[in-house]
Amino acid sequence: MNEHEYLQQIEALLPQIQSRAEEAERLRRIPDETIEELRGTGLMKALQPKRWGGSELDPVTLYRASRLLGQACGSTAWVYGILGVHPWQLALFPEQAQADVWSEDDTAMIASTYAPVGRVERVDGGFRLSGHWPWSSGTDHCDWVFLGAVDQSVPERPDCLTFLLPRSDYRIEDTWFSIGLKGTGTNDIVVENAFVPAYRTLSFADTTACSCPGNEINPGPLYRLPFASVFSTTISAAALGIATGAVREYRTYLKDRFKIAYGETAREDPHSQIQLAQAHSVVDAAWLQLERNIVELTEAAKRGEPLGLVQRARLRHDQAYGVKRAVEIMDQCFSASGGFVLRAGNPLQRFWRDLHAAQQHAINEYERAGKLYGKALLGIELLDGMH
């Protein structure tokens, strides 16, 4: 599929996905019907290599699709983006790891949780891994998982790694009881002394340098982008998709709302009109920055140019700042919407809850991203935050 065909297929699914938004919240995971629609049509393979049956599209296509889905169901956009970016990461692993996952089923999906909380022991041929990882979105639908942990076998050079494990090597604990993004099924992963061959690991140092084992067989510019840029944009794209849906729902709400206490329609209220205009502008600006940054990075990779730290730090800053501003303006809109939005099942309430939940992700922590960009602009060496 090209980008146009891909987004057309996403748009065709939106009515059904929107109709299942309440069901996703009740189930606390994405309905199986939605997963099968996305998986069975190849829509989870936007960034998967063509040699493994994927579309190998520019990453901005994945983000645009996530934005569309966010306007229908925030939880679906969240899970789609995270599971949709993992084929891109698997393409960075050694070829044998890719074959392990895709040789029998090129629609196999991978979950993740990257917090380096696992216990690692280096052994012959690989590692022994144990631990308890929280925050693995969409994991119930997946047959594999990426897990973060630090190899400290060489103390002076600890290496932060991503470990790839099959479903048989871990168990899922049902822990996701939340007030926002209820349908993401962001459960815990538990591993007890699993053996992980060395070829099923990937160093974050290599992803930062944009030079990974998988580049030998997947040499295209798509796979020369930094992990920190590609994955973080996934999180922010989903959040801004939710914000776009919230603004759209607020506009609909204003058109229909009658302010009983004041005996007037909301659409004629100048304060509501200004708030709506500001909300549209803030969310549009955040999205334009997101697209501008990832497109510039992708085009530089296509030209074979170095991907500068200032450019990468700006991308991270603009993501977090855009989400921060979107939350602030939607808080104002929600506060001015009266008591009816508090009722269960109100779409604006769901968007508001989902947007706040999305902001809680570490990638959307603004102060850290702001400090990173400020240092880059001042030429201060960046020792952390760019993984």
C-alpha cells in the first residue's frame, strides 16, 4: 500500500472503531474485532520491511493514521501506534530475530515495556532474564514482547538492551484499572529466568547511533532513524489525535448546548467562541510541529545526512510541549462545559480522561524534554535523554 491507500483504509474503519469505544473501556482492552480489522488488512505493518510483507512507508503515515484513530477511540490509537512501531524496531535486530517472529506469520505482533527494571545475567550464547515490568499496552493481543534491562557484566560500560521474548517465556498480569486510556490493556509482564539468545537483543547505543545489526539487510533510510525520535513521536501522535477528537467533540457540544442557568445557547457565547478558536489553533500548531520535525528527520536520512542532536532535541521538546499545551487548553474547554459532561458515556469526558492519561507517559514529561532542548541549543553535551 502507498500512503493514500493506507490512510483510506484507516478512515474506512473509523465508524466501527468509534462505535466500540465504550466497549473498549468496559473490556479494559481493545476489542478483538478491532485488532483483527487492523491486523488482517495489513494496517499494523506500515513500517514493516517489504521483504517481510510490510509496506515500509514513511513514519509520518503511521502518525497520521494514529491521529485519525485518536479522534474515534483514544485507546485504539494508543495501542495501534505502539504495536505499529514495533515492526520498525524489530527490523533493527539481527536477521535471525526477525525470522523468529515473521518467518511463519508476518502479521505477528509485539508488545513492549522498556523500563530497565529486569535482572540480567550473561551466559553462554546470550542472557538469563528475570523481572516484573509494568506498562505493556496491548500486550494481550501479542505473541512477543520487547523488554528493557541493563547488562552490567562490564561495570565500567553498562549496556541498556532491548530483549525480545516469545509468549512462552513470560506471563501477563492483569493490572490495568485506570481512569483514562481504559481500553489499552496496559498490563504487567513477568519473566522468571528466561534464556534470551544474544541475537534477540538490541543495544540502545546502536539505536542512538542509527547503526544497528538489522541495517545490513534493511538498509533503507526508514531504518536509519533514531529510536528515540520514532518511538516518542508514536506516543505524542496518539495524544494529539485524542486532543483533535476532543476539540471536534467540544465544537459539537457547543453547537447543541443550551446554558440553562443563563437562558442562552453556548454557540452564541463569545467566551465559548474564543475558547474553541484557541483550542483549534493550539492543537493544529502542535500537530504541524510534530509533522515538520519527523518529516525533516526522515528527509535528512534519505539524503544520507547526519541527524543533528539539536534537530533531535527539538523534536522531543516540541512533542512534549505540544501535548502540554493541548492538555491546558482542553482543561479550559472542559471546565467551561457544565455538568452534563460529567455523566458516564459523554464522549468529551472520555477524550478529556484519555488526554490526561496520555500526558502521564514519561515521553510527555515536559520539563525533561525542555531541559534537553535548552542544553542542545546552548551546545552543552547531552549525556542522557537521547536514547
